[in-house]
Amino acid sequence: MGGTADTAAALGWAEYWRDDTRGLEAMHARFRDHVYAPHSHDAYSFGVTDAGAQQFHCRGALHTSAAGMVMALNPDDPHDGRAAADLGYHYRIVHVSPQIVRAVLADAAGVADATDFAGRADLDLTADSGARADLSLPAGGVGRADLDLAAGGAAWGDLSLPASGGARADLDLAAGGAAWTGRSGESGQSGQPGPSNHADPFAAAAPLPLFTTPVLGDRRLADAIAGLHAALAADASPLARDERLRAVILGAHLRGATRPPRIRTLADGAQRMAACRARDLMREAYPETLSVELLAEAAGCSRFALYRAFAAEFGMSPSDYERQLRLRHARALLASGSTPADVAAATGFADQAHLARWFKRAYGITPGVFVRGGHA
């Protein structure tokens, strides 16, 4: 991920990062006179106003985001933007591709892979928020979809599809607020265009969220967005980035979308077993950095279930535990006489300053004070 800074303008500045491999973008800016022309993004946008205030037109109304407020925009939501205060505004924003959002939601729902939805789909759709189910059924056999439509009375709909080529059924089960399922360039909920669900095997299991309120007053979500932005900008570990990305997507979905995400959790015994398996693998593999895919495979559960289980059992996230292993190793090396610079290199910190910063955050003292304390 690269970064560039535009500091020439006296009235504002902007920093920008992009990770093309993951479909992520992040920007950190301060503007006073800059005016955004009407535009939209092909991604979800989650931002937080740090200082000042900004206002923008979106979804037929004028919205103002003051300090501490969150902005949540759907893909293809047209909007503009300008300062709403004399001193301008300071904000951070992250753009996340619909594919990443869908993958995170499918993982939280416990959907392992596309084969879970090949040929037969059993969907439990809530009564108060009708939905749109996009079912793609494989070629070569009669596809069957049994839909539980809990709208008033429990109704069953059996859809038999012909055995020719791959058949697809677009079922509009609209009632109230729904999922974001429109094909790009076509109408989604409320006549707004949305990302395509076609060719996506997780479409029915993890419908994309729809945010109808572009500005939210949610301190916890604001902190999560700031944390994700910091992880992207500071080249945090892949594990830390993944944790924070999931926290933003699921947090925004829970607190700002028209319907909550589907979440599958582990029973108590399975939860402890999953957490212990992941922890044991991290201990055995240290100092190797493990991917979240390997940890989830070892734990025998989804990434979401792993993160939740680990925090419940050990009081910290896997990335926090990974850093703790490195810090404990650093203490041992410092005590044995290694220099802070050598210790930083041996324990996976970017440099001596990076080690010192985390060492002090964890133990309240710098590595130098720790070393001198052993000579007293």
C-alpha cells in the first residue's frame, strides 16, 4: 500500500492510501474551501469527521457531519461535499469494495463456500424487512429453492427450475427495508442502483447492507473506523487489519443498516476449543506471522467466530496476542544484553522506535528503562 501527501495548498491537505489487492482505499484530509462535485463511488464508504463540520447532499437531503459523527454511504450513492464551518473540517474515510463486505458478512453467517448454495437454498427471511433473494442454481439438474417467508403466517414457496442451462431466479420479496441487491445500473431498494449479486454464491446467504441514513451519531463506530484507518495507514499486521476491517463492516451493519447481519456463533465448549487451538498454533509458529486463514483453519471455524472466541476466552484479539508474544520475546532478549535495535529486528517490529512505542504502551516504561532496571 502506498501513500502520498498534498501539502502545497495552504487551505488544506490530503493523504491517500490504496490497497488494490484487497479493494480498500483510505483518505485523511483537512479542507476549508474545497468543494466536492457530485460524484459516487463503486464501494461502501465509511468516514468519521474528526474536527469541524462538513455537509453534503445525498439521498435527496442535505446532511451535516460534525466532529465525532460517522458517514456511511452505499455504493453508487451520489453526493457532493463542502465545509459547514468557517475553519473547515478534518476527516478520515475508508472505501471498501462490495466483494469484501459480502465476504465478511458470509463469514460471520458461517457460510463456508459456494457449495453451501449449489442446487438448494433454504433461506429464513424475517417478517418485518422483506428481502430480495438472488438464487443462482447450477446447470444440469432441476434446481429447488425452499423459502421460509415469515411475513405474518409462515408461508412456503417451492420454486422448481428447469434442467437446462444454469437457471437463475430473482425473487423480489419486498416488504419494508430490504437488502442492497440491485444489479449495477439497475434499481435496488428505493430506486437506488446497487452492486450486482449475480455470479456471487453468497448473495442469498449474506445480502449486502443498505444504509438509508448517511450520517450517524455513534462513538463506538467512529472509533472503529479511526482504528481501521490507522491500521491501513501505518502498515499494521495483516491480522490486525483484518480484525479492524471486520469490526467496521459488522459494526456499521449492526448499527446503521436497515437489517442486522446474520451471525453464527459457537457453543461454549466449541468456543474455548477453537480459541485454544488458535493460541497454541500462534505459540508454536512464533516468530512466524500467521495468516488469519491458517488460524481459522486450525480453530475449525469462521474468522468471525475465531475473533469472538479468542476475545471471550483470553480477553484480547489474536493480533494483540501476537504482539504480546513479540513483546515478551523482546523483554527476554533485552534482559540477556541485546541492543534495542537488534531486539526490534528479531521480534518483528519495524524499527527501534516502533518497539519502544509498543513496549511503553504495554509496560509503562521504555526498553532503555527496562534494561537499566536490571543493573540496579
